[in-house]
Amino acid sequence: MNCLLKYGFIFLIQLFCSGNLPAQQFVSDKPGADFVDICSKAGAATIYVDDNDFAVVKKASVLLQQDIESVTGIRPDIKGNILPAKTGIIIGSIERSSLIRQLVQRKKIDVANIKGHWEAYQVQMVQHPFAGMQQALVITGNNRRGVAYGIFELSKQIGVSPWYWWADVPAKKREAIYIKKNLFISDEPKVKYRGIFINDEAPALSGWTKEKFGGFNHLFYEKVFELILRLKGNYLWPAMWGNAFYDDDLLNIKAADDYGVVIGTSHHEPLMRAHVEWKRYGTGPWNYDSNEVKLKKFWEEGMHRATNEKIVSIGMRGDGDEPMTRETATALLERIVADQRKIITDVTHKPASETPQSWALYKEVQDYYDKGMRVPDDVTLLLCDDNWGNIRRLPKPGDKPRKGGYGIYYHFDYVGDPRNYKWLNTNNISRTWEQMNLAWEYNARQIWIVNVGDIKPMEYPISFFLDQAWDPEKMTIDKLTTYSEQWAAEQFGSTYAKDIGDILTKYSSYNARRKPELLDAETYSIEHYDEADRVTHDWLMLLKKTEEINSKLPAVCKDAYFQLVLHPVKACANLQQLYTAVARNKYFAARQNAIANVYADKAKAFYKNDSMLTIQYHAIANGKWNHMMDQTHIGYTYWQQPPNNSIPAVTYVSTGASLPQNSVSVSASQVAKNTQPANSKQNVFYENDGYVSMLAGNYTKAINGTDAQWKVIPGIGREGDGITTFPVTMAPKDRELSLRFEFTCNDSGAVKIYAFFSPTLNFLNGGGLRYSIAIDDEQPQSIAINKDDDDKPTWEKWVANNIIIKTTEHHLLKPGKHTIHYSVLDPGIVLQKIVIDFGGVKQSYLGPPETLMNGE
């Protein structure tokens, strides 16, 4: 509410909650002396756009016209020449609009604040801009996309979500639109290229596009381009599973140019050629040593064809995104890059350095870079995560700046080891923020692109990723805590925004504990710590809350709510119930208890319900999203998806078997008994059943250093918050910097400490990120959390479990009260949990739940 008070007006939060955090909120639905009416029952202000302006400026203006009509029911006119009027909306680029040039020449507007600034925009109210016009809302930009961003900022503030088409979010109805009379805002992005990669698009997106558009053609891409611009992105890697953007539809390139979206190709598709095109037109092997001439011709044709704004991928991987052969030499790859750059020069008739290029250090290509391979300084080095959201490498502080800079290729979806994850959103935005904040602070700022699979159902994390990319410095930890509520308000209004935001946070956090495709009956223990029941209870409580809100929402919101909130919660709660039922069936069947049959029947019912939820999704909005939930997700046997879902095996026992004497169920009171307020301080933990378990955010005392401080990252952990040091670019040097965890135990002697960390990789390519730990006055132990990054089985365990657990051994001299001293020797380490094992810790996925603690 601070922003509202500052500018002295109040209006519905649902109409101004912008993830991009503009400098000022400027729209109201209430009249006042400080506001100008641009649309009311008296009529709408005419939109003025120079006919000679960029295509995207004119397209965005038409979309604004539609947006105003969808909000108010009144459709403004669009004109190319100024006419006498009380109020107008003047839109144009600095470069091409004669209207904007006239306003600048007559000193009605000053564009010095944005001129020469990449994609900057400016929105202001101008008095007497032209003869016969009392006032005008002027939207301009340094380039064509800048204008579009200003237009879509207005659309968002009047109540049109960027997801109005892609998720059926209804426009927020109002009778009139008022703009602040003294309005002036300007904004610009911090990351230069911000985009999405449509990938792994079969069977869901491919089936849907074929049915709705006839394939991945310009009609489909126009919807994608509009979405990208509304989210203030500018960059796309098009779909490439058997698809070729430039070849499948000759109008695709025109659509990209008309919308001003920069096109790239994926990390293994050099010089603007889709890999499938080699299968269509190439001859001979995909091997530069033996087939250089034909590959050069193939790439040259790609460069001739791609006349639009683009970033050209260079380098080469094996056929079909496979690794290059073991014998591939760095010298060969450097020669390939040199030859590709010569092609770029020959085709464009200008130095290669004037064409934006990227070299993706993906998988084994990073190894070549680590061993010394280099490309020209103007090429952007596109650093990558491990396909599971953990960045593999970042520039070191003090590294020599590159003209082309560094970028990040990130994943919300993946096909590969240890398992595909494609079905639903499993991305915890706290983790995304933490990793991309590392990227920003370590100067990877040229390109941020994220693999989003089918686009749906990744709406929420896509919004977050592009919002953070727009201004990483404004997306602070404090903003992180309110983001979900703001995003919910933008889609559904303010009434239930806080509750819906909480649901979004929790369901994505629960899914991030372990991807649904990796879940099975063995994941959560039904014997130890009531674990399976606690996790199932989490989902059922979340589902109850989600359904309660659904019953209260107006009918117009129901389709969007089902897609963005209700379906993922229902589907994942049902899946967890399925695996819990299968686990119980196995448990009781092994003991010949007849209740096993009850759980077998329950498992079958949950499995059937999974299919019914898919059918329900495909029926919403009159079948608009048919096929979008076609992705299989039950019955994996290895990394690749099964052709069909299949129910896990269940066992029936003789009905004459005995009923169980000991139930493994759990009550709600049992689930809640260990819950404590997050971030409570001066906590003392007590031993319980041979262990002490402490969530990192509930430390006893934090001692900050002179060069670094501790900060809690909300919701980043499998069970709650995590804690790390800031600034993230500085290795803590102060010996006083530490966390203290106090506990009381019943015995002395040997103990083990299990420290649970987010699966951060060795992004600085040193000896592994290190922490130190000690009990009381003993000598601290220094431990590297990830020196085994390159060991595939170890890495697979880390990412599948979404945790790194390190073990240290200690010795207690006496029972009673003790203190753990924890610190870090390197930045970027996120501690989630500490467990002290006195011999009582039992096998479970999440580890023992937090033990009793009290304030002191």
C-alpha cells in the first residue's frame, strides 16, 4: 500500500499488481482532480499511430484497442493523423513516428531519458500536445519493442493479464479508465535478451497445435510472440522436435519480424538451421571432418534465409543433440567456429562481430571450454544449468569482461537423465530466483533463456523468470516473498490473492521435493516419521483450500483458475494419494493383512481419477486446450517416458487374512506437533528418539561478518526456508560469520551430523563449495559439498532428490546443552536442514521432521 499512499489514490490492487514493478502505478477507475479520463461512457480517447511506424507498434496499438474494449466495452478508434479532441493516446517510436518527432521538436516531450537505451520506454501525460487537443497520453520507446512494452504496461494496469489468451484470464471489468494527470514513467530492461525455448513439445503441444492451427505455423507463433511481448521478453528459440521454424511455414519469419521478436536456434542448431532440416535436405554424415563442404553449404543457406533480427548459434554438437565423439579435438571445434563466422561475414557483407552470436557451453561443450577452447570476444558465452535448475558454471569475479558477455540457458522442463520431467510445473521460484540471482551478480547478463516445454502449464514460473530478467536488482528477497500474491492478484483480483499466492507457492514447492515422474510407492516412508502421511496430508490440506476458493470465485474466473491453480493441485494430490495407497498395499500385503485389498482398490480409483482429471482439463474452455495434458507421467521404468500411463502393481490377499494390529496412519494433530513459526530465533532443540532435527531458518543465533551477512530465502527448501550468505560474489572471510544451533541431548559419545543443502553445483570451478562445522569448542571441519559434480550417479541422486546431504562425525563429551557452529568458506551454499544422529535416525526421503524446540 506504500505506493498507493505515495501517489495519493486508492484503487483495486488487482488492477495494478505488476510483476515487472514499474516506477509508478498510474491507472484508476475513479475520477478525480488529478486524473484524466481516457475511456468512459462519454467515449474513448482516439489512439493515434503513424502509418509509417514499425509493424509491432501498430499491432500492439490494435491489441491495446482490443484490451480497452475488453475492460470497458468501449472500442476506441485508431487514426494515423491528429484530429481535434479533448484527449488522445499518441503512440510511436522515436525512430519512425512523425508524431513523436513533432512532440520532441516542439519540446512537448523529452526523450533524452530513453534515447539510446536498449528497449527503454516512456509513458507520460502531455498537456496541449497539438492544436485542438487538450491533453494526450504519450507512449514512446527507444526502439520498436520499447514502444510495445509501454503499451502493454498500460494494458496490464487497466486489467488485462499477459495470460488473457494463453490461460483464459478474464479482463477486469470497469466502467471507466482514468490516468494520472502528471504521469511520467520510464523503464528499461537490465538483461538484454530475455526469452523462452519451446522444446520437448510432443505429445502435448504438438497435438494441440496440429488440431488448433494446423501445426507450428505463423498463426501459432503470432500467439507466442504476443505473449512474449506482453511479458516484456524479446527472444525465442522455436519448437524443434521435428519442426523447423524457417522451413515449415514461410510466413513464420514475417510474423517474427512484424512482432519484433528476436529468433535464435537451440544450442545444437548452428547458423539458423533446425536440426531436422539436415534430415530433410542434408546428405552424408553430420560430421565436419568428413563432410565439411556440404555442411558449409547447409549453413550458408540458413544464413541467407534468416533476414530477421536474430542471435546466431555457433559451434557444433553431435547428431541429434548427442555429444561429439570422444576423439573430437578442441582445434577442430575452433576451426568449425572460424569457418562459421566466415560464412556469417560472407552472407551479411559485414564483419561477423556485427551479427549477434552465442556459443552454448552445454554438457560436454563446457568441458572443451574448461580445457581452454575459446571463441572470439564478441560471441556471447551461453552458460547452462545441469537441466535441473542448477547452474554449472559462472564467470569468476575479476574475469576480463567480454564484448559479447555471458548468458544463461535454464530449464523448467527436460528430457533426459535421470528422468524426464514434462507433465506439470515443478519449479520452485525461490530456487529459480536464487540461481538466476547468482547469474546476475556474476555478470551473466546478456541472454537469459529458459526451456519451458509446452509453455502450458509453466505460466507461473515463465512470468517470474521474465520479470526477474527485466530487472534483477528490483527482484529482491522481499519482493520474492510477495510475488505469488501479486501474480495471483493480476490473474484473479485482490479478494483471494493472498490465499491463491500461498497455494501457488506451496504446490510448486511440494512438486519440487521430487518431480512427479520420479515419484513411486517407495519415495516417502510409510513406516518412519509418518512421512508418507505427512506429505499426503500436506497435499490434501492444500487441495481443500484450493477447492474452497474455487467455490467462491465468479464463474468467469473458473477456467483460468482450473488451469493455473486447481488442476495442478488436484492432479498432484491425487498422484501422491495413489502412491501412498500402493505403498500401504505393499506393506499390508507383505503381512497378509486384508486391509491391503482396500488400498489396492483405492490405488485403482486414484489411477482412474488421474485420467478423469486429464479429460476435465481437455474439456475446459470448450475444448480449447485439448491435448495439452497428453504427457504420460505414471509408469516410468527409466529416464524416457512410457508410451502410456500404467498403474503401479498392487497385490490382493485372501479375505480370510487378519486385519492389521498396528496402523501406520497419522492424525492431523500428529502432523502439526512439530510445526514452529518460521525464522523464530533463540531456539533450543531437544533430542527425540535418538536424533535432533533443525530447519536452517530456525537457527538459534546468526552472527554476521563485516563483509557478508546471513539471509533467509523463503520457501527454497524441501521443507521450508533455506539460508545463505550475501553478497553472493564474495567469499566470506570474517571468522566471526557463523550460525549457531543450540540443542540438548541425553547422551555423550560419537554422533553424526547430516547437513542438507540445495543441490548447488561447483559453479566457480574450484575445489567445491565449502562449509565448516563444529560442536562446541572442537576443531571445525571443512567440507566441500560438491567436489563430485562430475560423478554421474552422485549427480543423479542429488537432482532426483533435490538435495545434497553431507555427513560429518563428532564426539560429545557430556550430555546436556551444546552448540553447533556452522559457517561457509565459499558463497552460494544454501543450507536447508541439520540433523544430529545419536543412533536413532531411520531411513526416509526428507529426513526426520523438526524436533521440539522452545524459545529461550
